[in-house]
Amino acid sequence: MQNLFNFLKWINKSKVPSHLPIDLDLRALYNILSYTFSNKELLIEALTHRSFSAKNNIPSNQRMEFLGDAVIELVTAHALYKSNSDKGEGPLTEARASLVKGTNLANVSRKLGLGKYLLLSSEEHLRDGRENPSILADLYEAIAGAIYLDGGIKSAKKFIRSTLLNDIDSAFQDAKLTNHKSRLLEYIQANALPNVKYVVVDQEGPDHAKIFKVEATINGESLGSGSGKKLKEAEQSAARMALSYLEDKNKNSVKETEID
């Protein structure tokens, strides 16, 4: 905690290196978030990427990201439940997955301009870490977690609703387009193919920040692989690749038949 306290004093009093955000008084960020932190340390932790944390011996945002992920899931599920009494479990689950997927969170972070407030190492900065979709998605989750810790569920709910859930009805249409597992299942049934199985072939990273790699297989043959921070994301990615493979294979088969 003393290291973090010293770092906060450095932010307020020291010249900022060129690879760090210029506006570190955080007032502009408070305006973006429509929220002012009582405990500034929580926000600093949410902004701290592990690359910066390791070099400055302060906490990274990984634990806060873990908490924020759960808060976002809860707020999103509750909002969908309350506003769509005509929808069953299946459509609600698909819509929630569409809203909280990493690419969507990264897009929200990018639109809000959160990346410029990240605390990154100089190396990660040179690798365009402020535009990295995975880092931006993690940042949104961490900020949601920080707001929850600082202001409670009402404050977190307000932030998530205004930034992520402002067009919640479109999530059902988006879910239809992005639910690759359902589309793959429909293709398999239409073409009388054996059932698809999703096999976890690798897991990397610590428990709170795992990356899953999954293969979509039929009769033991891998048709496509995908990875993601969540098992469901990895399965969706694998299903998308498998569907693309099967559709291309079918098109080529049709062309060969026409030539014959």
C-alpha cells in the first residue's frame, strides 16, 4: 500500500514520462465515466496494466478485472431479465453473451477513449497496447469493478447501463448473428452430419486470467479451433472456424460436381 501511496504522490507532483497518459489528474476521466471516485487508489489500480505493475511494484488491475467481470454479468443479466419478459432462457443467455463478449467490451472502451489513461510499461506502449482489444476489454471490466468497490452496486449499475447497455434491444439481433455454435448445429443437422464436440486442448495463464484454446471436432477430426478468456468465447470462435471450413468444403464439392 505504501508503494501505491508513493506512486499517487508521483502522479500529482512529478513530470510524466512521454509513454504515460498526460492527463493523470483524472478529472477528464471522471467526466467520461460520469463518476467521481472517493478512493482514488481504486481507479489507479483499475488503470494499471500488469506490465506497469511489475516494474513499479504496485497492484495490477487483474483482480479488479475478475470482480468487474462478475459485476457486468450480473447487471447485464438483470437488465435483460427486467426488460424482456417475453424472452426465454435461451435468447436471454445469447443476448447476454453478445453484450459481455470481449470484442464488445473493447469497442466500448475504445469509444470512451479509456485506452489513453492506461498505465503501461514503455515496451507495451510501443506494442500499441492502448489499442489492444484484450487489454481494452480487461480495462473496462476493471473500471466496472473499481466503481463497484468505491460506490456500490448502484453506481456500477449506472455506469454499465449508460456505456454498455444503452442499446440493449439490439443484442438479440446481434446474438443471432454471432451465435456460431447454434449456426454450426443447424448446418450439421441440415446436412445429416454427426454431432460436434468441443474439446479444450490448452489452457494458459493464472486462474483469474486464463486463456482457453478449444477445438470443434466431428468423429475426432478437428474442423476449427479458437481461443478466448472464457470457455464459451473459445467455443464460439472454434464453431465459427468449423462452420467456415464446412461451408467452404461444401462449395468446393459442388463446384467439382458441376465440372464433372
